[in-house]
Amino acid sequence: MLIQRISIALIAACVMNAPLGAASQLRLPNLRGELVDPLARPASAKAVVVVFLSVACPISNRYAPELRRLHDHFSPRGVVFRLVYPNPAESTEAIRRHLSEYGYRGLALKDPRHELVALVGATVTPEAAVYDANGRLVYRGRIDDLYVHIGLQRPKATSPDLERTLATVLAGGAVQPGTTPAVGCFIADFLR
Amino acid sequence: MAVATIAAPFAAALNALQPDAAAPTFARDIAPILFARCVTCHNPGGPAPFSLLTYADARQRATLIATAARNRFMPPWKASRSSGPFVGQHPLSEDEIDRIARWAAAGAPEGDRKHLPQTPRLAEGWQLGKPDLIVSPAEPYTLRADGTDVFRIFVIPLPTRGSRLVRGVEFRPGNPRVVHHANLRLDRTETSRRYDADDPEPGYDGLIAHSAAFPEGHFLGWTPGQVAPLLPKGLSWLLDEGTDLVVELHMRPSGKTEAVRPSIGFYFGDDLPERMPVMLRLGRQSIDIPPGEASYSITDSFVLPVEVEVLAVQPHSHQRARHVTGIATLPDGTTRRLIEIDDWDFRWQHVYRFVSPLTLPRDTTLSLRYTFDNSAGNPRNPILPPRRVVWGQRSADEMGDLWIQLLARSALDRATLVDRIRPKVLAEDVIGFERMIASEPDDVALRNDAAQVYLELGRPAEAVAHFAAAARLHPEAAPGHFNLGTALAVAGRTDEAVDQFRLALRLDPRYGRAYNNLGGILLQRGRADEALHHLREAVRLDRTNVQAHINLADAYAALGQFDLAVRAVEAALRLDPREPASSALRARLSAYRQRQPLTR
């Protein structure tokens, strides 16, 4: 438990300075059990979005329509979506049902040992990360600022952080690597 | 935010690299809290999004539980521990919150299972027993996947025959995960039904009709995990045949489309009610919050004219309220807290029922204070940048009410209480009406409602102004002129009243009540022969109008036609033999039989 927490802190410190063009060394199972590099993408892709999700997290589930909207808007424009499930207690069957019930779009992967979690530095579901065309992590954090903290929501989001980041990346603008605080169900608990 | 939350358990774990024998364990320390406070909602099939009945459930959410408890997001009821105790309310103590945090920080250990208390048995089905009547909306409603809050109103005709005495109402959401709470009302008119029929989807989107109300003196409603108990003996209420049940659902989309179809159970009884509670509403409709004002307060109060028991309170506000305080100050200076909420959340509104009713002596002052935050720094502010906010029922507006359910000791005390409460509440209502009319000046129904209240308050000039506006908006409608004429008569402007009644009769020559009112005024002016013509028409067109028979009798008497006067009084008495009116009628009967005018 403690070791994991230390690893998260150290790796998160490294990841922002990853070398250009690197795909990852990670291999995560997809829903057919095949091992896949979560950050591999076609040469034409402009960005990779990783979203950490959980089948039974009400906060993450409420974001399903928004994630679908972002996928439908950005996927035709060269953004690749990866839906990553870090709760090892969630079976492949449960994840399939989850994707179908909530209408998620993107490639679903499992991260039972929190390897991508650690690389990104994610702590909750839902949490998003954006890698630009050069494989550089340019954003980690919330989808938007709808939630202030557990138990407190705004009537409407005022800061669409993920969307703004993607738009900037696509426009070819320089993105300062940034993070925002995310609110949701705690990923570290999933390994207890 | 998430980074900070990880840091706290991280720091604690650094100090203890091996399992801490003194750390709280699930079996011994956490399960008792969850079983007692949480699992009524957090169970499979319950209204909460996940269950917390087992160790496996809890340990996967240990940090989430600790955070929700620390924020006092859970348990969700906002009445602070300085008020109550209330039925079904078990806020966590600081010690319990701390214990949960230490358990999560220590890695959520299970502990020795022999310490685990018995898993509570959760009642299935109807909690109050088998209902006598179960109703549901005709069709399920499809709740959309996105959005934060959806309100929709469903109208269900109740198939009861005759009047029934109701001891309880239980609401089952059907889809407990997305139905957040329900407001229940009764409508004895067709208004709510028409609103529903006008909307092609199940239910309708809008406001609860004015005609849809609580049964007199009682609360109705549902909040998750809380079942309103059956009423104690002697407190049932009457449900009339032909009443519609109006169900306003507050739903929270889950991320996928959901089907929603609640069911409502009624429990009937045979014992007539011995007592009827009275609702007092404290609150202000003059709310007017400048943009950017972070701490705007309203206060209201009421002095009890009789001793009462306080059974329950229900605060109601929208999104910008922050603090609510209700206090009873007794004549000896001591105080009792009616309600205290430090962190108002409009999503978690509730009827707080006292475990033991609060007895308050006569001359106790009940007072209320609400504080609102309309600044940009309030993340709950629905309008940013902030704008001026006034009282109103729409979500962009604000309200600040406290409904207090009172029980008087006797019917006489109850009448005294009602006589004192009614003008106070109506005087606040007209402020609200003026506010609504200012934003919708052409709404005739609002004008009429406002005018009726002004008449009851003894403020006929203002009633005249609104009836006049309504008549200008619908000049072809006879009742509008009738209303205006009536208010003018009350205001002493009898010439203008007569004009309005004549106009109403030109528009509708069969308007019996207009003949009656016109005849009444003419009679008062000593023009009995002219009055007679109108009053005979009034009685002919509207045989059940008691007042018309009385006026007719007086007109005949004024003209010396005492036999006909007596017949008219007898007709009135047959129509309404009840006291206290019948005493006045008998006085007339006696006078007119002796061919004497009535001496007043």
C-alpha cells in the first residue's frame, strides 16, 4: 500500500519530462485478453486521451454522456480515446456491460496493477490524461470543474478543461503541461 | 483536491510501516457505524449508488467513505446535531468521523470477524405494511442520460369512492437510484390534470399548480431512506372522492437513460380524526439579494397565541441559502431549537419530525433566520456572474421558508391559532403575488388570486386594482366584471360596482350571482322595487344561492310584502340550516311573520 503510494509520487514526478515520440513500455489487457500498449496510436493521430473509469462509481458514470460527446467530436479529428479500468474486481463481463449500458466509445483496457495509473499519476475515477502527437503528457486531471469536492457540485461546469486541452492540441498551439484536481472515487482503494 | 486527500493517509502510513494494532478495524469499529447509519440506503437495490453491507464493499471505498463523512456529505441530512432529535436522523459524531478516517489511513483493515455485528435485515417491499390502495403514473417516464437535476410532475387520479380517512402514504420510487426525492400534493380541481394532458410526454414540466396542496395540516413527501410513519391515532385526514395525486419527482440522471415509474400506497382508517394540526409558514417573500452579496439575511417571527406541540418542521429554499436557524423563545427566556442547518443543500430537503413533539407554551416566539450567498465565490450559485435575485418559485429565484406543523390542545385553541396565522401568512403571500405579477403582468389567474387574498386581508383597494387589470385583459369575460364589481362594493365605491354588475349582465344575461350582488346594492340604497326585479332573477337562475334568498326576503319586506318575505327566508333556511347563519335567519323569520322590519 505504502510502496504504491511512493511509486505514484515518484513516477508522477518523472512523467512530465518523457522523451519525444516514446510510446510506452506498458502492456495492458484489452477485453479479449490481448496485451496492448495503451499509448500506441496510428501515425496520423494528433492526441491520445486516457480516461480512468470504474463500473460502479456514480461520479464517473454521470460523465458518460459528456465523454461520448467529446469522443464524437474529437475522434473524427484525430484524437484516440482509451477507457482504462483500474479496479481489478471489475470483470471483463461487467466492463462490457458497463460500456454498452452507458454508451461509452473508445478502446477499453484493464489496468489491474495500476501501471498506467502510476505512469499518469491518476488518483480518482473519472480522471483524464492527454498525450500529444509526440507522446508527451500535456494534461492530467478532471474532465471539467462540475464537482468542487465529494458532495459539492456546481449547477453547471464553468471550466471544460479536457475539451479545452484537446482543442488547443488540435489547433497546434503550444500546450503548457498542466494538471487540475479531479474529484471522484479513489483508485488507490481498488487495490485494497 | 485529490492530491491533498491522498497526502493525509500517506503521512499517517509513513509513521506506521506495519499494521497498527490499535487502528480501527472494519469488524469492530466501522461495521457498527455503517450498519446503524448507512445501510438503510447503501444496500443492494437501495437508493444509494453502491452497497456498504460487506467488508468487500467497504474496503474498496474506504477513502471515499472517509471523505464523504468528513465533508458531512453523508449521512445526507443537513439538520445539525444542535437541533432535533428527529425521526430517522443519525448524524455522525466527530469521534465517528475520526474513527473512519483512521481506519482508511491504516489501510482499511478487516479485523477479527468475530467482532462483526449481525448484518441488519432490511425490510423488503412496503415498509408500512400492505397498502389499501396502490397507484402509479399511467406510463413509465424515460429519464435522459445527461444533466444534473430533472424535475417533472405526474398527475394520478385517485380511484377512491366516497371520502376516505388516510393514516399514511408511502412512496416507492420504482427506480431508487435516480429518483432523488418526491413532493406529493392533492388537487381537488382539474388544473393539474389539464397541465399533464397538455404535455404529450408522461407528466409535465413546470410548477405545481396553486390548487395542488397538502391535506390541511399535514406534510406529504418522500426522501430516500426515510419513510413517513403512519399517523398516530386521532390524526388521520380526509381524502375526498375525485382528488388527483400530484407527484413532483426530483431525479438525478445517472449517465444512461433510465425508466422511472414510482408507486404510491395509501393506508386508510375508520377512526375520525380527533385533532387537526395547523401549518405555520415562517418566511419572507420580499427577498431581494443584490448581485455579489455574500451574506444576505431574512428574518421572520410569530408569537403563539395558545400552547402547542410542534410535530415537524420543513425548511424550504433554493440554491443560494447557506444557513437556516429556527428558534422558539419561551416567555421565560429559555430557547428551543426548531432547526439548525449550517450547510444548506437544496438536494437534501426533508420533513424533520421530532422524536418527541416539542411542547411550547402560549406567548412563545417562533423565529426564523435564513442567510444567502449570492456572490461569485459561491459555487452553488446557479447564475454566474451573479445577478439580482428575488423571491420566486423558479429555480433562478430564491425562497426562504420554514413550515412548522403545530398541534393545538383543543378545537377552540386551534381556531384561535388559525385566526392568528392566516392573516400573517396571507400578508406575506401578497408580497409574493406582487413579485410574480411584476414579472407576469398579463397573467389573469395571478391577478385574480392576488385580489382574492387582498379582499380577505381587508384591503379592497388593492383587490380592485388587480381585478380591474384582469378585466382589462379579458374585457369580454363576465366573471371578471363581477369580481371587480364585488371588490368595488366592498371598497364602498357602489356606483362603479353597479356599473360593473350591469356590464357583467350584458355579457351574460344568465349570471345569477351578478343579479344578486346588483340587487343587494340597490336594496342597500333603498331602491327595493328595482332590487326586487334583480333578486327574483338571481333566485330563479341560481336556486341554491342562499344569500340571494335572504336578499330577496329583505326586498319583499321593504316593500311590505311580508308573506313572500317569509317564504324566501324559509327557502334560505332549508338550503342552509347550519349555525351560525340560521340564527340570523330565524330572527328574520320571526320579524317578518309579525310583519315587522328586521331591527338590526
